[in-house]
Amino acid sequence: MEQASPIFLVDDDEVALTYYRTVLEYHGLKNLLSFQDSREVMPVPAERGSALILLDLNMPCLSGQELLEKLKPDYPDIPVIVITSEPGHSQFCNSMMFPSGSAA
């Protein structure tokens, strides 16, 4: 039996990762991979695939936005949910949902 592709949880905050994992497992989702260092994500979709990426924008070394820009060309079909607790990122989120030339 083939195992479903994992859901990636990407956040440098260990408390946030624990929370996301707890909520998702409570709702029956078990195939979860957690990453506190966004740089570790890059090789994993090629090895294991991914059903979904839950992605924090504000991370050291490689931001969520930078990671998304690196992943999307090779994995355009992986859905990404962007998470941030910081104000002021609505423009980034709108640009990801409504690419240039489409109506909001």
C-alpha cells in the first residue's frame, strides 16, 4: 500500500509547529513532516512528494517567501498555505493569490 504524500509544516517556532501538528493529528492527519529550518525543505519534495505545505513567512536564513519562490518553479501543483503573525504581509499574500494581470 502506497503511503500518501506528507504535509510539510515549516516554521522556525517550535511552539507553533507543535500546535499545528496537534491540531492536524486531532483531525486525523498523521503523515506530517516538521521543519524548523526552511533550508531543509528543498530536497524533500523530490524524495517524498508533498500534499500540502503550511509555510511561515518570517524565518531566519531563508524566509518563507524565498522558499516559496524556490519551490514553485519545480513544484507548481503543491498547494501552500502561508502563515504569519506579523502585520503587513497582505500585499504579499494577495500577489500570490492574484498574479499580475488577474482581477482580485
